[in-house]
Amino acid sequence: MNIRFYILRRIALVIPTLIGLSILTFSISRIVPGDPVGLAAGPRATEEIKEAFRREFGLDQPLPIQYLRYMAGLLSGDWGESLYTRRDVINDLRVFWPATLELTTAAVIIATLLGVPAGVISAMYRNRLPDHVARVLSLFFVSFPSFWLAMIFQTWFGRDLGMFPIGKRLPVLVPPPASTTGLFLIDSLIQLDFDTFLISLRHLFIPALVLSFGAFASITRITRASMVEALEKDFVRMERAIGIPYRIIIFKYVLRNALIATITVISLNFGWLMAGAILIETIFDWPGLGIYAVEASLSLDFQPIMGIAILYGVVFSVINILTDIVYGVLDPRIRYG
Amino acid sequence: MADLPAIEVEKPKSARSARWENIARGLYRFRSNKLSMLGLAMLIFIVLVAIFAPVIAPYPEDAAGKTRVTARLQPPSEDFAFGTDKIGRDIFSRVVMGTGLALQVGTVIILLATTIGVTIGAISGYAGGWLDDLLMRVTDIFLTVPALVLAIAISAALGKGIINTMIGISLVWWPGFARLTRSLVLSLREEPFVEAAYGIGAGHLRIIFRHILPNAVSPIIIKMTTDFGFAVLTAAALGFIGLGAQPPTPEWGAMINDGRRYFPDEWWIATFPGLAIWLMVFSWNLIGDGLRDVLDPRSRR
């Protein structure tokens, strides 16, 4: 099986899952015992006004028809509109998504930079002090409620120490860089605007650090476990026997083997952190999907919630496909298996 | 040929006693792991606090929303160890009274998720064929979206409140258990003792419940323990967002949300519930980590 076919097959497998997801989110939005129309139309709306609302949003049609319309909308880029703000969901997502993506990516990078070395050290000093310390620290930090830790860090680093801004992506007076990707760090680099780059990096750091703690433990654990397994392989013994320095064995041969499992866990963590970002964003006033999602869910505004769920599903699937491709490239046995 | 002396091999008297021996050995290994013993001690402490909450809390009626207008936003003092909130309720009493709730929330979520997940996973792995395909596709759908996002959507749809939160979280939590159980059943199904049971005419249910599942218990228990803390965290997150427990319920996440507006000047309102959540989650994580070593020797070498 060549690599192109492998990739195509992997993509084809995702489609039924995403259709299933759209059915799931649609069903969730229609089991609402609350009365979203009543909420949106206001407490004094007459039955006629509510009826008009229902007609406008197509809520008077039979469910299968409603679903087909919804599905057709999804495919044609019409993801419905918010009952409240009357804005198009897809436009809102376009505005808010890059902020969440930037935050999550930064957090995953930090978690990897902390977690992989911690796992490597744990494996090298297996069952000795550094191993125990890394293990306790990772469990210690992953146990904090992230939104709570975010408040504490915001106060320490932002207010008391004054080292970092307390929230938002940029100060009010700094105009955001011309949008190419919506990621401020990349956009400012494209514009060669290094001041804005540094300012937005400082804004990004603390939220991303707090978010990264959620992924630290699992990345450390899997790196350690697969390192330990790889260290016991025959080739390591052979390499040691012919006198290759231990450090070179670790970094050149063992780590490369062990990282395959780590990559899976990192990509899984990307999805989890993307969800965790919802909580962190509300604390740091980070204008991403989080605040949008929270407001929508509290006011039973279902089009945005469904939109977010679908977006997350698509992004997560894309990440999984990319992971599988990386896998297939790294390890031909999977591709041909 | 001379009579060979009979070789005495000490056989376990029954399958049950062999299992007990395993458990005893596991307990010994768990006990020798200081960190998990620390986690267990913390958990026992938490359970005791939950049981004796009405005795420990100086103002147990504050959990039900009794207000004390004269003592609003008091910093920690002799009267109010953790200070008071915006309507003068004693934070210490509310944290203590909320302990049982947090334990219940975690227990309900994990038991529900395990029940659903193990059933679906066992059917899927044992039946195979189209049923397996169908169930796994459904599981995949749930796994495409991060649990927290779906939990938010379902809890919002069901309506605010702690019960709906628990239902919502359970409904997104089972796929992990289903996947795990299925993979265990798939490998156990091929074991000779299952084939033997089948050969002597045991029924499917008997094979699943008497022969397959008992051998799949360890990994499932590990997952239940490690997941417990995260289930509590997720419930607290929904409480923090405002979807979970509603006032005046002393739910820790909702209490943090309450104290958010007063943070950091009146830091005590949000800080202590947060530490309580951390203690609970940390204890479960330590125990889960230790159990993983005991029950799955490969994970810790």
C-alpha cells in the first residue's frame, strides 16, 4: 500500500464519524427541556412572536427535515446563527478560533518541552530520586483545577510581580497584526513586527503555561514508559557493548524509538487542552472560543454550541490523521499492516 | 523401574484462593509504595471529613444558604477559619460540607460510566462482526470531541444542576471504558480456558461474566481510580462555568466561581475550595498511580 492511498483511506474513515457527530450534536440540541425560543424571544413574547421565531429558525419542521437542512447548511458553510446575537456562527468561529488555536498550540509545545525531558530523565534514573521527583511533580500539577491555578498565576505573575500582563492577547493600544493566519505570533512575524511579537508572546505565556500542566503528566509517563521499554532492547545492549557513549545511545537511538508513542499522546493532549482552553480563556479574558462557548451554553444558544462541537471534532480528526501519517512515515510496518 | 517419589507441588486449593493470594500480594506491593499510601491516607482523611462534616463544620447550616449580613467578606479569623463570602457564609463550613458532595459526584460518574462502558465494550469485543463495528463507530463519535466540550453541551441541554452535570459527564465518559474493555475481551476471548468453557457447553453470559470479565477487572479498576479525580475536576469545571450545582449548594467549583469576582482582594473565598479540589484529585491520582504499578507490572519497571 503506498503512502498516498494510506492517507486517503485514513481521511475516508473519518467522514462517517463526522456525520455521526453531526447527528449527535443535532440530537443534543433537540432534547433541550428548557425553552430556548422563549429565552431568546424574551419573557413578554406572545405565542405569535415565538411562533414566528420557530418558523424563522425552521424549528416548526419535522426533525429529519431539520437535520437534513442543518447538514446541508454545514456543508455549504452556513452553520446557523446565534439566537441571541443573530450573528453567523461560522463567522464567529472564524474570529474566535485562531486565539484558541494559538493558546492550545503554545500549551502543547510547553508541555512537550517540559514533559519529554522529564520522561527521559525519569527513565535514565529509573526508580531513583529524579524519577520519583518527576513523577510526584507531574501528578502534583495535573491535580490542580486549571481555572483556579489560572487565577492564582494571574495574580502572582501579573499583579504582584508585574512580570506578565494579566490578560487579553494584546494591550488595547497595540493594534493586532494584519491578519493572515489569525495567530498573532505568526502574523507579527510575517509583518516583521518584532515588538508586537514580543508583546503577544508575553500575553500568551502564563495562560499557555497553566494550560500545559494538564498534559504534563501523561506526556512524562508515556515517554518514561516507552524509554524504559526501548532501553531494554537488544540493540541498546549491543551498542553499549561496542562502546558507544550512553548519552549518544539515549538521544540518537532510544529516544527516537520511544518518541513514536509519545507523539500519539501529544496529539491526544492537543484535543484535551483545546477543551481545557475554554476554562483558561474565561480567566485571562482571552478572546477565543472559551468565552463564546460558556456564554452560549449558559443561555441555551445551541447553534454556537453545535458549531463549536463540530469544529472541535473536525480539528481533532485532522490532528489524528496527521498523527497517523507521521506514524506511517516513521514506521512503515503500520502503513503496510 | 523404581518407584519415583511423588513430587509434591503446592497447588492453590481453588481458583478463589489463588485469586486471594494475588490480592494479598498486590496489597503488599501497594503498601510498600509510600506515595500511594500517602494518597490513601489523604483519601481516608477526606472520607472521614465527609462523614463527620456536620460535626466538624462550625456552621453546618451555611451550606444550605444561611446568611450572616454582619460578617460579610471577613478574612480568615478565629471565628471563621477560611473567612466568609459575600453574604457572610463560613467558607470552612461550606468546604467541609461540600466534601461528601464531591465524593458522591465522582462515585456516580465513575460507576455510571463504567457500567455503560464495560457493557458496550464487552458486547462489542465478544460478539464481533457488525455489532462490534456499529458499537465502535458510535464510541468513535464520542471520542472525536474532547469530553469537556460534549459534557458542556449535554449539561446545558439537560439544564443547570448537579444531577444533570453528573449525567452529562457520565454520558461522555464511558467511551474510554468501552475501548479498554473491548481490547481486554478481544485478547481474553482467545485464551484456552475460554475455549474450554465453550467446549463444555457454557453459555455466552456465563463465559462473559464468569470467565472473561473477572480476568479483565484489574485494568478496569486502575482506570476507575485514575479517572475518579479527573471526573471530580470536570464536574468542578462545569460548576465553575455555572452549569453545574446552583447556589446555595456548597459545590467547590461553583464556590470558586463565586469567589472569582472578589479575587485577589478577598482571596480566601476562591482559594480554599480550590485547594480542597486539589487535595481530592491529588489523592486519587496518587492511589491510581500506585495501583497501576501493582496491577500492571509492565507500567513501572
